[in-house]
Amino acid sequence: MSEIPFDHSSAEGAGSIEAPEKAYSMRREKLFLFMRNSMGMFGLILVILFFISAIFAPVFATHDPFQMDIPQRMSGPTADHWAGTDQLGRDTYTRVLYGGRVALQVAAIGVSISLAIGLLLGMLAGFGPRWLDNILLLLFDAIRSFPTIVLALAAVALLGPSLNLVLAIVIITSIPGYARLARTSTFALKNTEFILAEQSLGAHPAKIIWRHIMPNVIGPLLILAAMDVPVVVTIEAGLSFLGLGVLPPTASWGTILNEGYLVIRDTPWPIIAGGIPLVLTTLGFTFLGEALRDVFDPRLRKGR
């Protein structure tokens, strides 16, 4: 009986085609699961609205954020001032839009830098020698031992309030959370078969970290970053409310709330207008982060 010839090239081709199709199927399944999550979709809509309103604030604004209209000071919503005016007659709606730009700037820069530094330090702690791990853990614990407000008060006493100071405080206090998560994930991967195989072949540790550890660690950190954005926005608003962050006349949700609190007996509209976007932004990023966590963590999905 003659043997049937086996085409190795076609088998290899089928294998190479099967892998991308499987990856595409997994991505499509995760997208479908996310779209079925109503709270996640609601959070995504709120997040998109936050980005659009902050980025295009000059387009949607009806007045200059610093323009004063003294005869209309502390007025309620009107056709000209949609959310009323503050104690100096400035349009509250416009100032809320520009306050969103400050919140977006602090959140985007603060979370990005702290995530990058925390990822690097966490992978070094998890993959490096034991003495380096101990030193970095001591550093993380030392940073986490200082409450954010106490650290802010000490920094303001030395340097004075500013937006750059808020960014520095956000970055410093956020790094340990990302670093600890990256360290834990790196420890879980360190003794897996494919990492041990790379080490036995003489691969450089930097190459192993860059090509194998980081792609498997970055996912959970991105989900944590989405859930940390409302925390950062709240920190900025809280510090600005206390006079430790953004200084007047720059529009910030915290300064709007602070100025509204001083005249709350005369008009509640600055408090209402400044509080609603802060609440909606917090809810949006929280719902989005929880939905992403449910989609990318199969253990949580199976329990529901």
C-alpha cells in the first residue's frame, strides 16, 4: 500500500492560522461580555463624556471662565448662565468645564507616571535578588505609612500650594499600590516553566522581564489604573478644596466647591454644579474598572 504524502507546510500553515483565530475569538468573547455588563457600559458612557467635556471645554463653554458679571453674581440658572454664577459673577457652568480639564490633567499624568514607575519597581522587586526586594518593600511601606493629607500639608508648608505639587503627591502616594501588584504577579510568574526555560537557555534577565513578564503583568495594573482615576480626581479636588492644590482664579472642582461653600447660604448652585461632575466621574471610572476586572479575571466571572 502506498503511503499518503503528508504536506508539512500545510500543517504548519494551519497551526499558524489557528493561533490568530483563537486570539481573535477570545478578544471577541471579552468584548461581548463587557457589552453585556450594563453598569460597565454606563460607566464607559460617563467616562467618554468626561473626556469629551474636558478636552473640548473651550468649544462647549458659553463664557470666559474668568469673566465677571457683578450685577448677576450668585444668580440661579438662567438662559445666559446655565448653572448660575458664583460670588464674583463668573459663569459656573464654564468653570466646571475648565475644572474638568484640571482633573483630567492630574489623573492622566499622575496615573500614567505612577503606573510606569510602579510597574518597573514591582518587577524588579519580584524578579531581582532578595535584598533588593526587601529594600523596595521597605520603601513602599514607608510611603504608604504617610496619609495623603498629612504629606500634602507638610509639602505645602515647605513649597507652597501648586498644581505641580498635587501631581507630585499623587504620583508618590500611588506608586506603592502598582508596585505591590506588579511584584505579586511577577512572583507568580517567576518559577513558571517558560520563564525557567528562558533562564536555562541563558536569556538576559532584562529580556525576560521585557518580553515575558511585563506583558503578563500589565493587564491587572491597567484595570487598577482605571479604578484609581476617581481616587486621583478626588484627591485633587480635596486638596484644592482645602487650599492646598490649585489656587484661584484657576477653575477646579475643588476650588468651585470651596467658593460655593462660603456662599452656600446665599446660593446652592456652585455646590451643586461642582459636586455633580465629581460624583459622575467617580461612578463612571468605578463602574468601568469593575466591569473590566470581571471580564479579564475568569475567577470573578465564574463566581457570578
